[in-house]
Amino acid sequence: MIGFQENRANQLRVEDGKLTGEVIEPIVGRAAKLSTLTELRESFDLDNIDTLVVGDGANDLGMIEQAASASPTTAKPAVAAAAAARIDYAISRRCSTRRAIGARSLWGDRAMPTVLRWGPYRAFFYSNERGEPPHVHVRSGDFEAKFWLHDLSVAVNAGFPAHEIGAIIRHLRSQRDLLEGKWHEHFGN
């Protein structure tokens, strides 16, 4: 299962529940990002081949050049050229989550059978994903994520904050047998 032991990022100032547009010091720049990659790689005894970084700007180039895999999101040209791979979608509320996840929205809801509902969440399958390993999509509002059923790792997350992903995984874990049964019933395999 993919997971994160640590997160280091710039912190945005929030006042009265709203972002102010200011970054709280210290600002995590190019040197700090590369230093963090090096420090964590050494502390976990990882080789370059075991690392993946994500970034989009020139301040990410140092770590992108030192990692085996890089997935810049909507990267600037210099960053895109330095990366092994890239994601050219802005995954946000303004972006179609179906497009970000790669589903065919023209199939309509008939091709997206709902298999579980709880609170604001709807778990479902895209019928055109028969050839993939068993998984489930979860949607709430404008957010959507895809979870592999064998280990409940996140395949794609389009908008859910990390704490909400954790809560979704805990619920899916309690319903895994039901979800796997529904998968095999729907896809016949």
C-alpha cells in the first residue's frame, strides 16, 4: 500500500477560515526540497530507483533530477523536459474529475453502477474498466478517488484531502468482501 511517513510543504496562512494568499515562513525552496529528498532517501536506506517526486516549477528541478521517477503536474517546459513522466491535468474543483481519472463520461450513469453509499459518499464502478484489477471509485461532491481492492491503496485521488482519504479507506476496509463480491458479480470474473 502506498503511504507517506512524512510530509514537508509550504504552509499557507489561513485567517477566519479563508486563505490569505500568504506563505508562512520558512519557505520550502529548491535547496530544501533536494535536501529533504536526500535526507529521507538516506534515512530509509533507499536508492534513487526507489524514489518518486512530484513538482511543477524550477524550484523542483533539483529533486526531479535526483529521483528515479518524477511526475510534475502541469509542468513548466523546463520541468517537463527534465522529468521521466508528467501529468498534464489540473486536478481541482474546476477540472472534470472523470477526465482526470480517465473515465468516459459519455457512458452515463447506467455504466456506473453504485455498489455502496454511506454519508456523502457513493462507491461505484466504471463498466469500461473490466480489464483492470478489482477496484472501486468513490465520489463525494466534486471529488473522486479510485482504490485498488486487494490492498485498498489509492490509485488516483482527484480532490479529497488526505484525512478524508484515510476515513474512506477505513470504511472500504470494513466493506471489502461486499465490494469484491459486487466487482465479480458485475464484471463476471
